[in-house]
Amino acid sequence: MKNNYFILLADCKLVDGPTRSIIYDMSRSSYSFIPNVLYEILSEDYALSINGIVNKYGLENEQFILEYFEFLLEKEYILLSDNPSERMWFPGISEDWESPYEITNVIIDYRDKVHPIKKIIDELESLGSVHIEFRFFSDVLLDELIVINEAVAEYRVNSISLLVPHSLKINVEQLVKENKRIKHVEIYGSEESSAGMIEQALVVRSEDMITSNKCCGAILKKNFNLNLAFFNESKNYNNCLNKKVSIDENGEIKNCPSFSDSFGNIEDKLLSDVIETETFRSVWAIDKSQIDTCQTCEFRYMCMDCRAYRETPEDVYSKPLKCGYDPNTGEWKEWSRNPLKKTAIEHFNLF
Amino acid sequence: MKSIKEFIENNKKDLPVYFSYATFKKPAPIGKDLPETKSRFYRTLQFMPTKFYKKISQSAPITPTNEK
Ligand code: SF4
Ligand code: SF4
């Protein structure tokens, strides 16, 4: 092994942090933490053979360096080659992100008011192939699910997520069988928590109560997304709000239902007019490199960025309020108990 | 320098319980690798421009075995 050169596979991306780094394995949607010195070796010392790397870091570190490479081989993050020019056979993957659609994701919230869903879907149809998340914050609109089901049937809506209260008493099995585009159903306020597949859909039952859009934006490890599309979108755009349009429970058109700014009501405004405005699009471009703290965090390209709830409410580039991770210590703590977040929590009236 | 085994052990608690449904569809238990459905050859080749693929396949016939 010592005379060989390493080749990091193109779908394995390195992301550094202040205390540790991560290898993102895109094809397998998994990741490994690595020490920062290994990040340095993989990103800077690729022209050296393993022997050359040992010489660079000193013979006293030989055992560790060989151990690092054994680990990388075992995980299949690298290949070894005795000819450094073979690296040209393994070009990197582009980190650009493009979509042919004007809009790719949509949130529609419901409480006690129905929206002109046929008109909305009709308009979305001309804007792109979209993922729609329908979120129900009360149990008064059971019939609306049937209306939605009928409305999407004829269109190229890509996929659907549903967030519904347990008290809505929906027949999940029947629903996901009838509508193959439903890929995710979350039933909150359930008696016990569980997660499992029913047909094509992941059905999650949780005991939590999700009573309003204020419950959105929590940064949790279980919500991390690890795939190439998300990685590239995060590098170039805001990974939550890019190409997103939302309709809040009152029919107001917004970037995100939790934002205070409305661009008009769906009853009398066209989505296509709204999404064309510069002001509406401005948040799409806020990528992770501009966000305070996140810009150095090793999770930054797998973690959703929330722009609605921020640690410093008046600063649009401030870290997501609902994140309890500190990249400088590598520790997770309960964000809501952090005294430094108290003012922001009160500002957004969260509890 | 630190041993990688020790490093991984110290960082184990931060591995996710499962990734989002959008990525995985199925929860994966802590510390367990996801089902490996892609062989190393497959993984190496899938991102490779066709001309390189041809070059390699001429020199070493590829018989992917464990991809599903
Ligand atoms: S600091 Fe928190 S919100 Fe920012 S990238 Fe890291 S985990 Fe995500
Ligand atoms: S910006 Fe925050 S609150 Fe709005 S949809 Fe995204 S994660 Fe949720």
C-alpha cells in the first residue's frame, strides 16, 4: 500500500469543520466523521504517495496514517493506484445546481380556511414539477383531503407530503394506496411514536403536537439530507427556500408560511406574478457560506437552513434559532434552553 | 496524530438515527451501515464519463456482482 497513490471517489465529498470534518458519501447516503488532519491529507496531499504522506507528517505518525488509509479503503471512499496519472480517469462531479422548473417545492397550510386548490394546482402545473407539502394544523377539514386528492390526480405533481393531526382520523392505508404520489405522511398527536413504510409512503406517527407553522425549522440530525442534489443546491442556494412558494393558513402567498411578509392573497393574486419579483427571489440566493456559524459547520451541506427563525431576528444571515449544535465544540445542546436565545424566542413568540 | 478508531468511537454519538425520508425511505439503526447495494466498481464507474468507462472496460472486463 505504501507505494500507492490514493484516489478519492468523486461521490465522496469532504467538508471541514472547526473541530472535525466529514466525508459525505453521496451514493450511500451515509457519512463518516474524520479528524481534520485527515481532511488536510485528502484535500491537499493527493499528489503524494502514501509513503510521501508518511514522510510529510513524520515517521512517528506512520502507524496512524496507515490506519487512516485502511479505514478509507474499508469504507470504499478511496481507491489505490500505483500510477498517479490514473487520477485523470476519475474527474470530479460538478457542484452546480440547476432545475428546469420555476418552482420545485411548495408548502400549503390549512387550519380552518379552504384554499382554491384547483386554481393553485393548475398554476403550479405551469411552473414546474413540484413537491407539495400539505400541513393541517386542525382537524376540521377532513373533506379537503379528498378535494386535494382529486385536484392533483390529473397533474404532474411530483410528490406529496402530508402533515395531519391524529384527531383527523384519516385512513392512511387507503389514502396512500389511492394516491401513489404521497411519499410521506406524518401524523402528530398520536398515542405512540412509530415509523414505517405503507406502500410507497413513509408513515411517521409522533406524539408531538404540531399546532402551527411555528413548529417548523427545527434542526435535527434525523432530518439531515445526504444526497448530491441537496449538497449541490446547498452550495449554491438556500436549501429550504430556493424555488419554494408557500401559501399560509390564511391564503397569503409567502416564501415560507412562517415569514411575516406576504406577497398577496391566493384569492386574487397569481403565483407566477409573485415568484417573478426580485424581492420574492432574494432569499433563494442565501446559501450556507453566508450564514453566521453554519458557514464553518461540517454539517452545512446536509442540514436544512431555516431563514424564518434566526438567532438574531434582525439579521437575515444569522444562524437558525432552532439549532442546538455548536461546531466550535462539536456538541449538541437543547436550543430552547440556551439563555442566549431567549430574546429571539420571545421575539418569534415561540412558547 | 490520533488513532481513527478512537476518533470514530468518540464521535459515534453524533451519527444520525436515520436520515430523512427523502433520502432513504427506511430508517437505519444507529451505528449500522446501510445496506450496501452498490459494488465498488459500480460506484467508481457511475460517475465516469463514457470514454473512461470504455477504456477501463476494455482493459479489465467488469462483472458487477453485488448490485441490485
Ligand atoms: S450550525 Fe446547526 S444549523 Fe448551522 S449547519 Fe451546523 S447543524 Fe446546521
Ligand atoms: S424557512 Fe424555516 S420555517 Fe420556513 S419552511 Fe424553511 S425550515 Fe420551515
